[in-house]
Amino acid sequence: MFARPDDEPQVLDRLRAAFSGSVCTGEMKLALIAAIILAALVNFAPRSEARNQLPYPHGQLHAETKNQVTTKTENKQPERKMEAYLNRLFSPENLPNIALYCVGSFGIIVGIFTLFVLIEQTKATKRAAVAALLNAQAVLNSERPWILIPTKSEFSEIEQPMLFARLPGEFRISYCNVWIKNCGRTPARIIEQKIRLVVGRELQAIPDPAIYYEPDAATPENYMFPPDDKIVVQAAFPDGFISAEDLTQVTSKEKKTRYIWLCGYFKYVDAFGRIESPIYETRICYRWVYDAQSQIDSDIHKNFWIMAGPREYNRAT
């Protein structure tokens, strides 16, 4: 049986030992030489067309072929490792874990999607609640009470002031009756009011703006005012009287240097019983006109109250 190319070094060592041995005769050496030549012819015989076309000896061919095989093997190692990893990953014992992973991932995706849906639903619910609140507030505002000074065909329903000079033995106070009306659709509960008669020296300037801002002399109240109803409130001077000099100047038909003003406010709430019910306020500011001549008929003279002063003292909120 002929030696393989991989066993060539061992065969050569054995031949050297045989030729150097003392027992080797001439006939034996010839036989060995013939065997070597025959083995060489068999080993170098053509095995393929590619091997016949190689111009280099068998040793170099074997070395390069071995290097190419090694290189191809090294190049295929990552692919083989990947194939082995995939084979282990999708092996039957890992299929339950893969199924659990897929179910968990699907559950996470569904949970995130559900979270976004809940956020959008919460926003929509909040918008609906705000819209409902605004709608309810609009309804309440449309049904709220309004405390105002009613007007007649020509002037407001404020009666002529009853003026009495402060003289010895005179105990009657000067006052004026003011009619107010609930022009709203629901009852009002009056919680505070302050109505005063004051004497001023200027025609257009309010004599005491502190009436609207300082709570002194304000009367706390707590009574219900039905809708579309009118009540009378009495206004008086701070000390109840007007001096004789002021009364003379107010009622003078010549050049006047004194004027009577009616100033004050009403604070009230609605009857809906809300926890944070808004406090409404009506401010009034009028000046009394004494013995005014009619523009139509010069023989007619009238006394009346006209709205005067800045707008902030004649408003209802």
C-alpha cells in the first residue's frame, strides 16, 4: 500500500535508515530504489486538470492548498457560530421562552397604546368638564340677580331729599328715600350696603370717594330680595343733619356753591348656595339738581337727581 503525501517525511527517514544499515545488500538497495521510483510516479500522477496545470512542485501546492483551506475555514467560522447560535436559540427547549417574550412584548405595546388612549380620553374628559362648567356658569350668570336703581319715564326713582337745618330744638334728620329693584331672574341676598348723603363744593367732583372703598359706617345685612321686586333704602348725612349754611347754598337760586350728592353701594350674592359664590356690587353716584328750568318751558322748574361723577362710581358687577 503506497504512502500518503502526509507520511512522506516518515518514509524518507525509514529509507535513510535502511540504506545506512549494515544488513542492506546490493540487491536490496536496488529493490528499494525501484520501490521509491514507483511510489514517486504514483504520488505525482495527475489527479485533476487543475493539478496538471500547476507549474510548481507538489510541496508548494500542498502548502498553498492547505493555507486556502485554513483561510476558508476561518472565514466560515463566524457563519458557523451564527448558525450554531440560531440553532440553539430556536431549539425546542427555548420555544416556551420565545413565546413568553413575544407575549410580553405584545403586552407592553398594548399597554403603551392603552396609556396614550387613556391620556387622550382624560384630555377629552377635561375639555368636556371645562365646557360644561362654562355652560353652567353662563346659565347661572344669565339667571343671576341684578340690583339697580329703577327709572321712571323721565328720572330715576329717587325721592326728593327731606332737608332740615340743624337748629336748636330740631331733631328731625335730613334723609332721602332710594328705591332699588332686583332686575334679575333669581333672588338676591343683600350682605352689605352703604348709602350716604354728602355735601360737596364742586359741581363735577365727588366729595368723598372713600365712601366706596372704606368699610366704615357700612351696614352688614342679611336679607333676601325677591326678583322683580322693589324696596326702599333710606340715605342720610353722616351725622344726620345738614348745616344751615349748606342748606342755604344748596337751595339758592343764584350762583350755587354747595351741592348734595347721593353716593354708596350694595353688595349681594345669588341664592344658588355655591361654596364660592361671587359677590356682586352695585355702585350709585347721583347729584341733586334744585330748581332747574325746563328747556321746553321756561316757566317749569323741577328738582331731580341725575347720574354724575366718574363711571367707576356708577356701575354694576
